[in-house]
Amino acid sequence: MSAPENAVEADRYYVEVRFEQVGPPAVQGWWSDGEVALRKYRGWVGSHGSRDGAVITLQAESGGALEPMRTWTKERGEVIHRR
């Protein structure tokens, strides 16, 4: 398992796309390989990131806890929480 761009190793990685703050994600997935999860995140930013209200997140799960690594919104662009 590899972590995206020198990130701390995690048990697995979670990526989601939300178009509304309430309710389930529109698209989501779990990956054990951090580089694969980062590619998915970037792909979803490309395909959904220009939509108003879209929030795309990449999170690392370790020991059952999710930690945000990257967040994308059209209004703010990408915020890197942790590498």
C-alpha cells in the first residue's frame, strides 16, 4: 500500500463527491492504495469540480478514524489538509 505524495500510511483511503451538504454522497469509494485514491480524487475534480456546490474530499482512514487530506470546491479550489 502506498500513500499519496509522501502522506502518512493509512489502512485505506476514502474519496467522495457531494453536491448537497445534507444526505449521502453522490459518488464514493474506498481504496487500499493511496496513489489510486489520489488519481480518483483528481479525476472526480476534473469531472465534477466545476459544478456549483460540489465538494470532493480525499480522506485517510487509520484505526477506524477518517482524516481529511484534500478538499476541492469550485469556490475555493483545492485545500491540502495533510500530505
